[in-house]
Amino acid sequence: MERPDGQARLPGPIALWWIGEAAVDGDVVKTVAERVAREFAREVAVQTPIERPAGTLDAKRRQHSSREMLKWLVAHAPADASRVLGLTDVDLFIPVLTFVFGEAQLEGVAAVVSAARLAAPADRRLTAARLAREAVHELGHTFGLVHCDALEDEDGRAAPCVMARSPSVRAVDAKSARLCPGCRARYVTFQQDGSHVYREHENPHR
């Protein structure tokens, strides 16, 4: 993508925010940031904003609306960021599902991932690995990637692409931490085309 003066325009960083209720675990967030930076070849700016999302709690469900979280992230996204990823520890939902690990705007700017059902209390490395997979997955949607059924080589074994659906923690653990060759090629094409059209309609890409 080029600027009006013909020079290449570098994409803005991905802002990674801890917006959870508990204190941030710096090591876990660092692992997520490193994986995201590696997969998308972009700078990741880790921040812990003082403000937290408001108006996201559904008192009857005792869960937080991921859609409202996304709206909050969009409204508070840094002007220089190309994407904003919120990491939280509250349980997320959408009306048609019992829970979600995360959600993103397809070809949009915001994504959110929750540790509420991904955390392994006795294994911080496993928690970080799960969050990293789902962070890449949700950010992939913001770059136009949809759910994928392809396999990717993961430490010598065939594992589902990181863009595979994740209906359970077991599915998160089973899939690769990386984009498959097809998804990576689509991401590169998205970058080259400069596509950025946020689709306002509802979409199932979570």
C-alpha cells in the first residue's frame, strides 16, 4: 500500500491491551504479543489502559457481552494502531451461544479474547499458549481470514490451522499455533490489496 507521495506505507502497530479485572500477568501477555508479532509480521504495542470497559455485563447471565467489548475497544483504539486486541479474564458471550473464547470484527479493527475458560491455573505456559492461539485466530478475522479446515504442520504432526473453529478447550489445544499456507497467502494478499472494509452485518467468524 502506498502513500500519496508514492512511498510505501508501513502498517500501524497492533495495540495489545490487558482489560481484565485481575492484575496483568506480564509473562502471559508477553507470550501472546510475541506470537502475534511473529504470525502477522507486525509491531505489537503492549499496554494496560487505566480505563476498563463499562456496560458490558449482563447481570442475568453473569457474563460480559463480547459485542459490547468490541464497541468499547473501537471507541478507545489508539489513533496510530492498525488493530486493537483486548485480553480479559471475564467470561464472554454472544446471545446465541453459551460462551465464546473471543470475538472479532471481520475486516475490522478490534478483537477480544478471554482467559476465563482458557486458563490452566497450575500451568501458566499452557494458559499463554491457549491465549496466543485464540489471539491469532481472532486477529486473523480482522485481516479478512475466515474459518479454515486445512491442516498445518505443528512440531512434526498434522494439526488444524489456527483459524479452525474452537468449540472447546480441547479443540484449542489440538490446533496449530500458526496460520496454514493457504491462510498465510490470503493474509499476504489482504495486506497487498490494502483491503479494509468493516462489514457492519452480523457474522459467524468467531
